[in-house]
Amino acid sequence: MMSENWLAFPIGILIATAVSSVGLGGGVLWMPFFLIVFKLTPETAVLTSLMIQFAGMGSASQAFYRQKRVDLKLALWLLLIAIPGIALGALIAGYLKSAYMELIIGVLVMTTAFLFVSSNQKYDDLGKARADLSGAWRYSWVVIPASVISGMLSISMSEWLIPMMRSKLALKMSSAIGTCIFIAFGVCAFGALIHLSMGGRPDLETVLWAVPGVIIGGQIGPLITQRIDERLLKEIFIFLLTLIGIHLIYNAY
């Protein structure tokens, strides 16, 4: 496995470019990669994924913030709500058997594919750059279950937050993506700290190979958001996520 760690660099570029261009969380791709290709234990895979995403989402957040596409007040508000759920998810992860974690991840990957199929969100620039916080609190409950999953499996909240930001808060797509990337950055930072404090151990060699890749990809993704072919990208993601989800569910039995 050690000789294969270099693969985390090119894979990191690809994953970070893809997720930062559409606001998808990297965990939904990193976790299957670690479990299927690197054969890491789920506990090690979660912390390794969080640490890598911290670097990638940090890079993408800086790029989106520089482009003024982050609703900072909304992001900090939702992050504050997410903190207890992240901690709870990390605690739950410590009691789950490996087979159960693979099954849950497989189901979540399939769910993400379904959300891509059913979503009619357009990658246009119509809408507001900033949300009205006075009306955002009524939809903030979405963060609670999503944050538990993030802390438990390093799976991002973006799949649930972007539709809410678009349809309920009337944010334009670029602002919704940038804000979700910033939220994911905070979630990964806090989640990694919780797992480390609980005695978790990442695969440091994989982290060192992957971090330069995700930093590069985190800068590329925001540059292509305005040139994205929405239908083609969705078809690719749906196909890959469906195959990955089926494989993980099959392996869990």
C-alpha cells in the first residue's frame, strides 16, 4: 500500500477540482477511494479524509472569498449550528463496526447520486449574493442531521445545503457553492480536531501526498464554475457515484 500512496496526488487534483466546481463535499469521493483502493480501515479513512479536505477546502475557500462569492455571515451562522452535530457524529463513529460504516457510506453515496438526478438547480448567476439571516434560521435545521453525518463519515453537508440556499434563500449558484465550500472548510477543521482528540490516527503519508494535489485542484475548481457543462458533469458524477455506492454496499455483506 505504501508504494501506492503517490496516487493520492493526482487523485487529489481530480477530486478537489470536481468538488470545488460544484460545491460537493470531497468525503463522498475520498472515503470510497480509501476503502476500495488503499484498503484503509474506516476509522483511519475518516480522519485522513478530513485532514485532506481541510487543505483542499481551505484552498478553494480562499479562491471563492477572493472572488467575493462567500456569504461569510451565513457560513459562520451555519457552522455554529453544526458544531454539536459534528462532535456527536465523531462519537458515534467510534462505536460503529467497519462493515456498518461501509454500508452507511454506500447508501449515502447512492443518495448523493439520487440528489444529482432529482436536482433541477441551474448553474446560472441569478439570485442574491448574500442571504437574509433573519429568514435563514427557519431552514437551519437541515444542518443538524447533515453535521452528524459529516462528523461521523467526513461526508459534506453541501448536497443538502445548496438546494436550500438556492430555493429558500434565493442565493445565486456561485454564492451558494462558495459559501458551502467555506462551511466544509470549517467542518473539516473541527471534525479533524475532534477525531484527533479521541485518539484517531490518520495515514500521514497519504495526507502528505494528497495535500498538494487538493490545493492545486481547489484553485482550479472555482475557475471553471462559470464555464461548467452542468448536464455532462452531473451525468459523470451520477455514473461514478452509483458504481461506487453499489460496490461499497456489496462489500459490506
